[in-house]
Amino acid sequence: MTYFILQFLNGLQIGAIYALVALGYTMVYGIIKLINFAHGEIMMTAAYFIYFFMTLLDLPYFLAVILAIVFSVVLGVLIERIAYRRLRNASRLSALITAIAVSLFLQTLYAILFTPDPRAFPLTASSFPVLEIGEITLSSWTLITIVVAVIVMILLQLFVTRHKAGKAMLVVSEDLKGAYLMGIKVDRIVSMTFAIGSALAAIAAALYIVSYPQITPYMGALPGIKAFIAAVLGGIGLIPGAMLGGFLLGLVETMTRAYIPSSVAQLSEGIVFVILILVLLLKPAGLLGKSEREKV
């Protein structure tokens, strides 16, 4: 039982990170029906920002994270304005190709600038106090990750449902052309959506690199794909769906690794993609989605 609880908490930890990244996917999709496949690369970029702020400028971790969030927001807005703004009326295939191209461009750029060699992050989960709860021993970073992610998700949900700008996002997600007629500054709302999504990716990066302290130009690719699967699993376009999908995916991945034989442990990655296929076949709108236009 103790082992199960420990793995359950580990699953919630990685699931919280997937959920944060999935929220970025789902918000952008809810507004302009675009899958921003460069979202994982924004997470990767934030990781590099944090690393260089700490190693070159000798800044403390939390200040480095705040600065990385700011720079990631700027990057996200620039990507929207330069690469995506002209695609709002384009075909979905064109938008998809552009999103993949932006992702590959960022990976290649960082590989050229900083080489593909992995860099060790100076702060690890072992740097944080160990908690002993009964027979369970775990790093306090596990709980910190879960709590931070949940707080961020709750604040985001409150913003979208109660703040004026958040309600404007809901209107734009319902009817983009109608929002123009209502006098809503759609371009500003879309840019704000990318900014929020990029900030979430930066927070996810800050949590991820402490748990997995290795930075490469390709580190955002797999978590980005898994976060996309999480968004689809919960219901892409739905904030609660992204949260639910992220946590469920993290639990499935962790429990699979914990309980299947070590000789076939590599199958844990494949199970994630099997889940995506099953969801698309059985419930394409996701667990919380309905067969209608999705909302943010």
C-alpha cells in the first residue's frame, strides 16, 4: 500500500506538469482552433532561460523563474504575431504545417546556438527536504510541484470565468467573427491567450527541470506531445479537461512503469499513445467534451 501511495503521488507530480502544458494547448485551440505544436519548445526555451539566469548571472532559482516567465511570454506573443496571425483563415493543414515548422525551427536554432549536448541543471529535487509521512518517504518537491500546479490551474479558471478579459476570451472562443462585431479587440485577446499559455509552459519547465535536471534542445518534444494527448484525453478546448487529462495521463504512465515487468518497461511510452487512439475512436471530444464546438 505504501508503494502504491508513493507511485500515486509521483503520478500526480508528472501529471501536474503535463496539465500545465496541456492548458496552453487547450486555450489556444479554444480561441483560434490551432494546435500550437511549438508549445513544448516554449517550455524548452524557458528551461534554458532559467539555466542561464542561474549559471551565468548567478540569480536565485525563484528570480530566474520569474524572469523566464516574462521572456517566455514575449516569445509566445512574437510567435503568434509572426507565424500564426495570418493563419486564422487558412486551412487546418496549413496551420498544422506552420506549427510543426515553428517547433522544428526552435529545436534546430537552440541545437545550433547551444549544441545538442545535455546540460545538467544545478538544482535537483534532492536539494529539497525529505518528508516522512508514516511509512512514506518522499521529496518535498513532489508536493510542491502538485500544489503549485493546482494553485495555478485554479487561478486560471477563476480568471477565465470571472475577469472581464477572461470572459472576453470565452466570447471569442464561441464566435470569432461575432466578437469583432461586438467591439472586442480580438487580436489583443488572442495575444493574451498565447501569453498565458507561454507563462504556463514556463512554470511547467521550472517544475520539470528540478525533477529531471537535464536540459537539451529537444527536451520539450516528448512532454509537449504527452501534454497534447492529455488535452485530447480530457477534452481539448476545455480547461477542466486539460487538468483532468494531465493528471490521468501522469498516473497511467507512472503506474505502468511501476507495475509492469522491467523487461517490457519501455511499453509505458507506447501505452500513452494507445490511450490517444482509444480516445479518438471511442470519444473524440474527450472525457469532458461534448459533440459540439469546444469552449475555452
